[in-house]
Amino acid sequence: MMTLSLAIVNGFQNEIEKKISGFGAHISISNYESKGLIEQKPFSNNRAFIAELSKIEGVKHCQMVANKGLILKTKTDNYGAIAKGIGNDFDWSFFEENLVKGKVFHPSDTGVSNEILISKAIANKLNVNVDESLFLYFMQQPPRYRKVKIIGIYHSGLGEMDERMVLIDLRHIQKINGWETGQIGAVEVIVDDPNKIHEIDERVYEKVDYDLTATSIVDSRPDIFNWLELQDVNVIVIISLLILVCGIDIISALLILILERTNMIGILKAMGSSDNSIRKIFIYNASYLIIHGLIWGNILGIGLALLQNKFKFLKLPQEAYFIDTVPIEFHLSDQLLLNLGTFICCFIMLIIPSNIVAKISPIKAIRFD
């Protein structure tokens, strides 16, 4: 149970983090005045700056984007959303994993792409499908619109983002806003190891100009990441309770062993054995039972986890958990520490009940039946 609890919590945290960062990358660099705003103020795209960011240890990829509010319109329906403008340097891996229909589009250097990627939630609300057309009405004065073709439909399960995010060619936003070709809203940075976001964010921040700021996904979405941190508390409580149960079980097993070997204890004492040497016999025997239990516990726990990882037979309501199956992720270091900690805690619990050996009278023990 401890093995499964740890693997499930690790998997859950990793899956949610991947979904959140898939929409907005791990670190976003934008104009300082745009911090916290949906629509950013532009800054010039400096290729040398992008190349310098890419050289930072831990940075996997950099991409140029811009956001703008708009209204999606069909002949019968309207729907408000946020358009994320992307260029030909965009990393599509997250959306390709969550694509349910159609395909992704790749902006070219020769012209503006009139294609759009929308979510399944938006497609259902507008009652549209792949290869159908939409009108994009941008929120500004005077209103301006574009006609685009739905090239693909994605579904991440992250309802909040699915219900408002669409992807279009970055040059649409540049033209609508009257920006120059080299101006962008933000640079998104994807890192190799999400566990090192904070330290990489500091390195990135040192590289940006005075009028720019770097914000990690953890800082921009504290609600989600604080909630994920609470899962650590849950697993600590579960593991603590299970270790307590294991300790009580092993103490009961030790007491039964002592009860069954009372005659042997009396004979050994009569032959001159010390209390400590007899205690060691029972502690070593109980330790063998602990190790035996750990081995079988790991086999069953890891086995069930691997089966779930392959066949995904345990389902979850995606509306509540953002994922549709119970996720699994193993960290070897966590498993080793879990086994070592469990053994040490159970071993310590054996010391007090083993003192019963010292209180057993040799004469009464030999006569015990």
C-alpha cells in the first residue's frame, strides 16, 4: 500500500504539472508591465537573446508566442476565448499527445497560416468539427476579424484551459495589434527537469533586460501547485499510519514468538545465556519477518503499479482530477528510502517488547506449557 501510495501521488503530481506547463511552458519571459495580464505588451525578438537563453544549463527549448482575447463565431453561436499565437519554433509535443481529431499546423516563413487548433470542449459548445470554418473577432476598436479553418481538436482534461485556449499563427496577432514583424508578446522556456524550475528561473532572470521579467509556472499558478503540494501531506499521513499498523503487527508477531518459545527461553537461561543474547535471537528472527514482508510488499505493490501503468484499468472522473486514469510514476530513490525507513521504524518498535525476555523466570519458563 505504501509503494502504491507513493507511486500514485508522484504520478498524479507529474501529470498535472505536465498539463499546466504544456499550455504555458515552465518559464515565461514578458514585458515587465505585462506581468499578470492576458494580453502582453510587445518587445523585440532578439535572436541573440534567444540563443543565449538556449545555452543555459537545464533549458530544453525556447519559443516565441503572444496572447490575445477574441470571440469565436459560427453562424449560430459565439464563444469567448484566448488565442495563443505561435510561430514555427513552437514545441507541439504536448498538443500532439492530446490530439483527438485532425492534426497540428506548422506556420511557415512565407505566409500567414489561416488554420486554428481548438479544444474538444470549445468544439462541442460551438458544434463544429475538423475542416469547418470559424470567424475570429478580436477584442479591440475598431473590431477586426479573420476567417480560419479548424485543423485539429485537442483534449487535455484540464477543464479551465480547455475551455478558453485556442492556437493560431503568431502573425495574426502581430498584424491585428499593429506590431512589427520582429515583435512578440513573450518567450516561453521549456526545461529538462521540472524539479529544477526555481533555480533555472533564477538563471534566466539574470539574462533578461531591465524592462523584461521571467516568471515560472509555479509562481504564475500558485493555486494549482499549492494544491499539488498538499498531496505530499496526504501521502505522509498514509505512510505514517501504515508504518504504525506494520509496527503493531510485527510486535504482535514477536510476542507470539516469545510465547511459543517460553520453554526454550527458560532452558537457555538455565544454561547461562544472558538476557541480551536471547533478545537478539528474537529481534533477528522478527527482522527476518520484516524483510520477508518488505520483499513481498514490493513485489505486489510494484507488480500492481506496473499493471495499472500498462493496462490503465483504474479510472478516475476527469472533471474532478483532470486525468482519466490513475497515474503511476516510480522514483528509485523514493522506493529505497521507503523500504529503509519502514525497516528502521519497525525494528525500533521491536526493542521495547523484546524486554519481556528479561522478565521471564527460568524455572517458570521451563515448567510453562
